[in-house]
Amino acid sequence: MAALTKSGGSKRNGGAKSRSAGAKEPSASAEGGSRQDVTRQDASRQEVADHIASMLESMRRLAHQKDMSLLYFLIGAAVEEANAEKASRA
């Protein structure tokens, strides 16, 4: 069982409150990126797969830099899956 912090979050998640199930993730443009907003309802599967692949590539580079070989491998598999999704729907 996770202990609650003063902010209402748990120690397990770093003390931050978790988002509610209906909360939207911030859009790429809100993070300073120039990507099209893939959180909108009419975003195509290709757009979402492209956005996911891009985000995963950044995480994969970090895992490689810190010699996290298992994470590097697993993220690489997820990148391949996202790229396959883009290609299969094109």
C-alpha cells in the first residue's frame, strides 16, 4: 500500500497526484513542439503512430546513453511497432 503525501499523491508516484481517467494529456504544441495536435478526436492513426514513434525515439536515445540495455531493446521494439502501424495504414 502506498502512503499518501501532504499534496494528496502517493510516495509510489513521487508524491504527485494522479490524473483522473478523463484527463487529457498535454498536446505536443503545449510542450513547445511544432507537431500537429494528435490528442484531437479526428487525428489519424498514422499521425498518432508517428507521434508515438517520435517520442519513443527520444526515450530510446536516453536509455542508450545511460546503458539501460533492456529498456533500449524494449523501446526499440515499440518504435518498430509504431513504424509498422504507420506503414500498414498508408
